[in-house]
Amino acid sequence: MAHPTKNFTITIRYPETMTIRHKPFVLHNKMCIPLEAPGYLRLTYDSWMLPMRGMAWEFDKRSMND
């Protein structure tokens, strides 16, 4: 984040043929609440997200075993 932000939510929709891995960069990871389903990710952080904090994500092709 470039500026202090309170009650941050991000929604990512992606092809169901992919998987997503995500990592929040916040002080208290337990406060980051994920809601996941195939092709959908929503993360909510119910506190202040300060500059130099945020999140990263990466997509992979879904394997036949998933």
C-alpha cells in the first residue's frame, strides 16, 4: 500500500483451470480473512494496512490431482 488504508478488501476472479497462492504482508496474518472457491479469492483485512505492507499472489495451472 502506498498510503495507510483501513478495512482493506481485494477480490480476484481467475480461470478455474488455474490455482492461486497468496501471501499477505501484514503484521498479524491471522487478521487477514480469506474466502476461496475455484476461480475466486477475496481477502479482507479488518485493521490498518500501513505503507510497505500489502499482499502478493501467484497463479499456477491446476494439476489433474486438484
